Amino acid sequence: MPTPVRIESIAIGTELLTTERVDTHSIWIARRLMEMGLGLQRKTAIGDDREALAALFQESLPRSDLVICTGGLGPTFDDFTKEVWAEVLGAPLIDQPHLRREIEAFFAARQRPCPPNNAKQALMPLGSEALPNPVGTAPGCWWEHQGRRIVMLPGPPQEMKRMWLDHIEPRLKNLFAAHRPTHTLRMLVGSVGESALEHRTAALRQRHGHLEWTILASLGQVELLARSTEVEALEAARRDFELELGEDRICTGEGTLESTVLDLLMARGETLALAESITGGRVAARLTAVPGASGAFLGGAVAYTPQAKLALAGLSEAQLAQGTVSAAVTEALAQGVKAKLGATWGLAITGNAGPTEDPHGPAPVGTSFFAVAGPHGTRTQHSHLPADRPDVQARSTTLALDFLRREMVRR
Ligand code: ATP
Ligand code: MG
């Protein structure tokens, strides 16, 4: 095993500490590193504050072999990443005429005058190497100093990524060639709780204990991840887990619940129509986010009020009288919308997302009914899990899609 490389990332920019921007660079960088068999040991987001930055750079040096900074290479007064690193390492900043010419050419090519403050972008710490920026004005910086490596990349995402791919990744691959890429096995599991899945797969995870396991729950579904440098080990785990999970497994690999449902429909030459009440169109939104959804998803109705249920899904007053959040009404909605659009499958969802109790029936907050009308009849299911409104809606969306998926794979 090669010795681990200690790597940290530092995202610089005051906006990253507020609600204005999320630091997405560190996630992107972590992913690229993982594919090289490397990983972050620490990450920081920090504001444009000279003293704080100097203190952080100073701390990072003894604990990291590679420090990756993004942001603060711009021409304005609050961009000083290079200056602070130069201070910390006691190196002067040297004007690089060829960089100045490149910056001037960048503006000339866009027929804009070069502002005088861009001149500071041509300054590089003595002993460091400038990295060209073909899509912006700020050159990056690669600096090897007493066995440590410091990387400085511009903040704008397209500039950061381009420079990483062109200049950083090839160098790191070269330097750390002994490290092997980490592969990931991903499985999506539907309608099973995180702790239930953890319990159920404990023995299998132990059998494949040399893999690094992560279980991530979100509303209504759980993601199971295994990482390893050994493709064969992941393949063996895949076979075992697919057998254990059976129809609880939504998909293996990159897919989503909605793409899996669409793939199933398309593979069978079948179509889907929706009648959504509690989910307000969220099921349709998830399906139509998948390119090519029209190959199987015909459309549907947001049948929210009792009048809409009458008009859009052909329900009768007598059916509605049974309470709009009920198995009977949800079944009638699924059958109604299936018939109206001539689809193979009709899926309907009703429920009470709260915060107040349902004015049209006795269903308590957090109750949802799902009905699937298909070629072999209609089946319903209900779930009750009190939560706040967005969570009830999100979970109902996932559970409804998963109920449909299960009904399809059972046939
Ligand atoms: P440059 O050196 O090119 O001037 P900069 O950091 O000075 O970089 P900024 O204006 O701070 O430039 O950043 C450019 C854009 O990139 C901004 O919209 C900023 O919010 C965004 N950005 C910077 N860092 C990150 C990050 N870590 N994650 C996501 N977005 C970021
Ligand atoms: Mg900035």
C-alpha cells in the first residue's frame, strides 16, 4: 500500500460563508481526487480576510502534503491568495512580463481596455510556477516548497475546472502513480428504512468487509455505497447484494427511481398517466426531468380539490363522499386517469401534508394513499408518517413512484 497523501482544500471567498453561495469546488475536487485513489483529509471555507488566511495557510503546512486553494486570484482588493502565501513562505512577488502580455491579449481579444488593477495578476511568488488560464485572466499557481505542494486555482468554476484538468491532474497522476483509482458500487433501495437496511445487510457487509461502506438515507429511499480499488471485489458484492435485496433494489449504478420507472415502462412498451393530489405535480416533475420521458409518460392531472377530481379524473360525487383521502378515491383516480389517457398504468396519490387536519376527510397529517391501476387490476397502499409539509410531499412522491415500480416488476 502506498503511503497516504495528506491533502486539504481551502475554498476562499466571503460569499461561501453566507447563504449566497455553497462551496461546490471542494466536492468536485474530492471526486476527481477519488478517481485517482486520493482523497481530502480536511476542507475549509474561509472569508476574504488576510489575517485569517495567513493563519490558516500557516497551520496547513505542517499537516498537509498538498494544499489546494481556490478563489482570491482576481484583480480586486479582496483577492490576495498569492500575496498571503508569498508572505507566509517569505518569498517576494515577481512581475512576470509574459503573464502581463497574456492578460493584455485577453482583453484585446475582447476589444476591452485592460484595467490597471489586472496588473497584479502578473505577479507570482518567487519559486512558484504560473499556470495558464485560457478562459480567464487569473493565472493559477503551482508551488513546491520544502517537500510540500501548494496549488492556487481561480474561483470561477469553469476556470478552476479547466486548470485542474489541464495542469493539476496530470501532475498529481505523475506524482502519485502508485495510488489506484477508487471505484464505487452504488445501489438505490426503495421504501426501506435506513436502520432496517443496515440491519438486514450487516452480515453481507461483514462478508465484504474489505470494502468501505456508506449508507445514505433520504426521504423514501436509501443509497448503499461501497468503495474499493478492486473492481472484482465490488462485482462480487454486487451479485450478493442484488440477491439479498430482491425487488427492494431500485437500481444499481447511476440511475434514479424515476429513470428506473421510465426504463421499465419503455422496455415493456407501456405508458403511464398520473393523478396527483398531495404531491402537486412533483411526480410529474421528477419523471419529466429525465430526458426522453415522453417515450412512456403520457401526462396527467394535478387533481387537488374535490372539483378537480370530479372534472379531471372523472370521479363521481358518490365516490368523493367517501372522503378524498381514502383508498377508494385514490383507486378511482388512478382508474379514471388511466382511462382518460388510455395508458397502461394509472398512478394516483392523495394525502394530507398538513399542517392542519384534512378539511375533506378524517385522514391525519402525514397520511398518503397510493393507487396503481394496471393491466391486472388496481392496488392501493397507504403510508402514515407525520412530518412537516415539504417532507410529507417529498416522501409521498418517492413512495408513489416506488409502489408503481414494485407493481410493475411483480408482473
Ligand atoms: P478569480 O481568481 O478568477 O478572480 P475569485 O475567487 O477572485 O477568482 P470570485 O469572484 O470570488 O473570483 O469567484 C468567482 C465566482 O466563482 C463567484 O460567483 C464565486 O461565488 C464562485 N466561486 C468561487 N469559489 C467557489 C467555490 N468554492 N464553490 C462554488 N463557487 C465558487
Ligand atoms: Mg473571491
